[in-house]
Amino acid sequence: MLLCLIPSAALSLAGPGEELIVSERHRFSCPESPNCVSTMAATESHAIAPYPYQTSLEEAKAVLKQVFGQFPRTELSREEEDYLQYEIKSFLFGFVDDVELWFDEATKAIHFRSAARSGYYDFGVNRKRMEHVRQMVESKL
């Protein structure tokens, strides 16, 4: 009888475990290295404000896709209903930066994380890029 209870207990835990994985993805934390910015960063040196939007989620996503489509060496690597992930390669050495955007419909805010995949310093490239994106989208969102 005990053996029958163990598999059902494991199955009942599978649902909540999957939810935690989704929630973890949206935390957007930064490592200690200075090559990352995030709207959900724990430290001031990594912190950056989210992009507010007043449009529908679909329109906000379309605007961000259009803006990132203008950047050279940029590839959309993953898209979900409320999430976009881009890989951006540097011109000279082809280093990859990862940009993740999460559209929080409840607060009408686009949270994001932009980080170098390797190395320690990025000379402010990720922060500059995301502030440039802010300037490009602020009148459209």
C-alpha cells in the first residue's frame, strides 16, 4: 500500500515544481561581475529601471522585436507569450551577450536582463544598449 502512495505523491509535486522553474526564470539576477544589468538586480551597480508600456502585450512585443531587429548581429533565440530572448554578438571578437525580456502584464512593465555570456568587464555595453533601447521605445509603448 505504501508503494502506491509514493508515485502519486511524486506526481502531485510535479505541478508546483514546474511553476517554480518558470518563476525562477523571471528573477533575472546578475552575477557579481560588472558585465550585467537587470531590472530585478539585488545590487545598485547592476540595477536598471524596467520599460513601462501602455499598449497591449502583443503590441509591446512587436515594438521590442522591431527595435532589436535593427541591431546588427542580433538573433531572436527564444519567444514565448510573455518572453523574448536575444543573442547579440560583438563586432570585433564575436562575444555573445544575452538579452532576456519579460512582459509583466499585471504591472505593465517590461523587465529585462542584459549580460555578457563570458568575460568579466563589458565596459558598460549592456547598460548603454538597454538605455538606447529605452530611448527607441519610450514614445511607442
